[in-house]
Amino acid sequence: MGAGHAHKLFRHGHSPVHALPAHCKLAATFAFVLVVVSTPRGAVWAFGLYAVLIATVAAAARIPAGFLLRRLVIEVPFVLFAFLMPFVAEGERVGFLGMSLSVPGLWGAWNVLAKGTLGVAASVLLASTTELRALLLGLQRLRLPPLLVQIASFMIRYGDVITDELRRMSIARRSRGFEARGVRHWGVLAKTAGALFIRSYERGERVYLAMVSRGYAGSMPVIDDVAATRAQWAYAAALPVTALAVCLMGWTL
Amino acid sequence: MNDDSPSLEVSGLAFAYPDGHQALFGVDLTVGRGERVALLGPNGAGKTTLVLHLNGILTGGVGTVSVAGLPVAKRNLAEIRRRVGIVFQDPDDQLFMPTVREDVAFGPAAAGMRGAELETRVREALEQVGMAAFADRPPHHLSFGQRRRVAVATVLAMRPEILVLDEPSSNLDPASRRELADILRSLDVTVLMVTHDLPYALELCPRAVILSEGVIAADGPTQRLLCDEKLMRAHRLELPFGFDPRSVTVGAA
């Protein structure tokens, strides 16, 4: 793995978190998210502790807070939905700044906001410390159905090729005097999409021929097999295990 | 198998596509070990159909194909595909893995090779085409000429008995075209080169065959065929403007 696929989500670094095998990090992130969503929403302090845990991991990974916060912006549409809940939900109401808000709605909004933010933050950390390619290998190692992993890796490989094709088609359209200006031109755009689909489909067939010619028989050969040591697993487990302890306290206290 | 059998032996090969279009009408072709042969012919002559028979992608017609004495048949397909290295025309179809290194490793890894042996194989193949420095790059970040060279490396890594090149010089700028010629000349492998680029055929292949309307219409020294104006015209083959095959001194191969 070299500088290869430096995706914009990835932040190059040499921290202990970067060095962990991808499948350990994937498993840890997934377990952490499960623990977070199963925490009772009333245990507000528990979510505070989770945030501290995330901040600790970010510090260990040397991911600056600003970087992490900027990446969290992806969550905004969900946050907007959460903000609507106190206004539309049923039940007991309280007055706040002259607005009437629903109490279950407020709790619902808090629930979505807190759990969503923690989940997104954990995913952002995973994405910024793990290369895309390594993530795919990690999924493969975690026994995700190989077909899904193959589809995802072809998406990465051919995304640019297909975008480029689309760009050339757009240049060809504009060179013949076409500008998309409103609904009347949607037909042309739809035909472009159709043509792009057929081109991609045909490319898929040619790629398949090339794969079969080199001995492909239904599964991708394992080229880089990354095995994780017990210590690496233990290191990766630190996050979800601590979170689990917090969660259990949240249920019992 | 036995060392005295030719690299490629095609006899009486006839094939019709499922839609009834007959592409090959009894092709006989023998390519000796270490020979470089150009396969010439107009569009629609059946060149691609013939190529896809060489590694058993197309089967079911009449006649036989054998590679170094091993017949192309279902039970031998894995070994046949290792022995016949096809370089397809569009390197984007051929290079489907996220990095150059993984792509070159694909064939040998599909055959079960792992670890240090695989790494050595990949490095050697990339060195043969002068692309060792690009091992960790994603293919779509390379120039077209570089991608074509990597495509050649992906099949060289399988140590093929015969290298089959589909239009190797297409879309290459003159410098890349010459670099590829130097690489092909330096390889100690049997080559069958499908091409419309007649000067390139003359430069690289001492022998040429003309496939026309599904049969081998001529077979002989490339220079002699190219100088036979009547033959060339009969099969829609044309030399580029100003090119006189008589004026070229072809080195002994």
C-alpha cells in the first residue's frame, strides 16, 4: 500500500491508530457504535464520556479537532430532522422562548443528535486513519460477502473512468451547441445517463473477459493478507470495551 | 508439456456466434516457439474472435487449438489461461485492481502464488516493462502509454508461453509506441500481435498472416506480404501515406 488511493477523507499519518490493521479498526468502530446506540438516552453523562473517548482516540491518531469537526458537517441533514422533532412530536409540552415544545420530542431529538454525532465521529476517525483500499481488505477479512467487496473495489477503480466518460459526453454535447436549460432538456440528459449505463455495462463485460483471461474463477485472489496480532486486537478493543463499561453503568445507575 | 511442440497450433477452427453470424471458416495457424507473428486483416475479419479462442473464452465451434501441446479444453482452462497472455486493447479494461502492483499480482495470485515468490514475480514483470517505480500507483493516474506497458506486465507476470497483443500501438504517441516496441523486442517470448499498424508489424514481426473473411488468406515474411500490392488491396490493407515497405531494411530476427 503506498500513496496509492489517497482519498480526501484519509489523513496521512503514522500514529498507532493508523498502524492498526483495518479489520481491527472496523470491528472496533462497529462495536462502539452498537454500544452507543444501546445506551439509554436518559444517561446524559454517558454520552459525555463517549465524547471524551472519541476525543482520546482522535488525540492518539493525531487528528486535529478542527479536521474532525469539519468532517462532522455531513451529519447536518439528520440534525435538521432532529430539530424538527420537538415541534411535531406528541405528548406533554413545555414552553421555551414562547414556543411550545414536546418533551418526548426533545428527548427524541437529543437521542438522535447524541447517538448520530458519536457514530459519525467514530466513522470519520476510521475513515481518516484508514486508507480506502485497506478498508476494503479489512471488510474482506471480516468475511463480508466477497461479491460485495469486489463491487466496492470496482466502484473505486472505475469511478474516475466513468466520470471521465461522462465529462467527455458532456463536452461532446456542448460542442454541438447543447446547454441544459430547464425541464425541456431533461430528455437529453436522460439519454446521456442511458448511454453511460450501456457503455459502463459493456466495459464491465470487457473487464470480466480480461479477468477471466488471467485466471479469475469467481473469487479475488488474496494478495495482501494482513494478520492482526493479539496485542493489536486488544489495542483496538480498548475503545468499545471502555464504552461498554460506560453503557452498563448507564443501565444500572 | 513436450518442448518440441509449437507455442500455438490452431487447426480447422470454425466458429459461428449464437446469432448465426459465422466469424471463422476453418483457420489453420502454427506459431513456433519464440516467433513474433503479426496477425493482419481488415475490420470484421474475425481477428478478435480468433484471439478469444486462444484461451478458451470462446469455444464450441469446430477444430482444435493447442498451446505448447496442451489442447484448449475445459479441463485445462486454468493452465491454458496461464500460458496464453492476452493484452487487450483498452488498458482500462485490463487494469482493474486499485494499484499497479495488485494488478500485476492478480494472475499469479489467482494461480495460487503467495508471499515473497509473488512479490518477486511482480517486481520482475514490472522491471521488464520499465514500470517498477510505479508499483504503488493507481492505474488511472498513469499516462496511456504507461498503462499499456503495465497491461503487458500483468500478463508477463504469468510467464506465458505466448503473448497475444490486441492493437498494441493504438492510441500511443510515437515515443510510447517506440518504447513499447523496444520492450517487446527485449522479451524472450512467443508473440502474436493483432494490428492495423503495418509499419509496426514490419518493425517487430518477421512473419505475418492475413486473416480475411474468416480464413488465413496469406502467411509469409511480413515484408513480402506488405510489398504484394494485389494481395494487400484484395484484403483491404493499406499502407500509411509515404510508407514504402521495400525501402526498409528489416533486421534478421
